[in-house]
Amino acid sequence: MGPFVQVVLGQIISLFGNAALRFVLPLILLRQTGSAAVYGAATALALLPALAGTLAGGVLADRCRKARLMVVLDLAAAGLALGAAASADNLPVVLWAPAALCALYALQGLASLPLLLAGDRLVQGNAVIQLVDTLDELLGPLLGSALLGVMGLGPLLVLCGACFAASALLEWQIRIPGDRPQ
């Protein structure tokens, strides 16, 4: 399996967990509080760490091995999901859900994909990555909400954590020629 296929598979798995949690966490807040204002405020607040993460992500992408950065970010997201699962029964939802949502958006902002293709293949590769992102943004919330109804919150958080860990394991094996820190 080539590095591009490994990145695509890792993205499918990781982005599913990400999209599911970004949909489910505000939904849980809305269900528990009954307040659309709390739901909206938490969702809007989570965009600030995404912005900061995106700015910092550009710097990290230039200075770190991209494959290793992807692994670290997915492992952090796995820890975040498992920490949220542990907190769900012990802390008020208005504390842990917005914190988890902000951290998840920050991690997503830090993520960068390595450049694996060149020339004409770059355009095709970008199209594949965009397709994967679009499908995950569509199917993640759909499957996340369905699994929330079937499994409940705790098992869904653990499942998303397992998705992030599986993605990190897959990405750990990626070898990118010339991907060295400067």
C-alpha cells in the first residue's frame, strides 16, 4: 500500500470520528440543557481554537515531519475522546462538552496533509482528499447521530477514540520521501 492510499484511509477513519463528535457534542449539550443559546455559544466558541490551530498548524507543518504530526494529532484526539467518555458521567455536560469540542476543533486546525503527489497527479490527489472530506462531513454526523441513538454517548465516544487510534496506527507506517524537519 502506497503512502497516498495510507493517508486517504487514515483520513477516512479520522475524519469520520471528527465529524461525528463535532455534531454529537453540541447535540448532547442541547439535549441536556434544552438551551439553543448554550448550543450556539459552544459551537461558535469552538471555532476560535480552530482558527488558532490553523495558524499554528502552518508553522508546525513547516517544522515537523508531517506523517508524525498526523500521528500525534490523532493520538491526542483519541485521548480527548476517551477523556470525554470518562468525564461524561462525572462532570456536568456544560463543562466537559464545550471543552472537548474546543480541543477537537483546535486539533483539526493543527492538522496538515503531506504533499505526496506531483504534477498532474496532485490535482487528482486533491480531488480524492476533498471527496473523502465531503463524504465524512456528510456521513459523520449521520452515522454519529444514529450510533448515539443505538449505543449511547459513552460507547460512541470510545468508538470515535478507537477511530483516531486506528488512524494514528495506519499513519505511523507512512514513509514520505524528503519529509524531514528543517
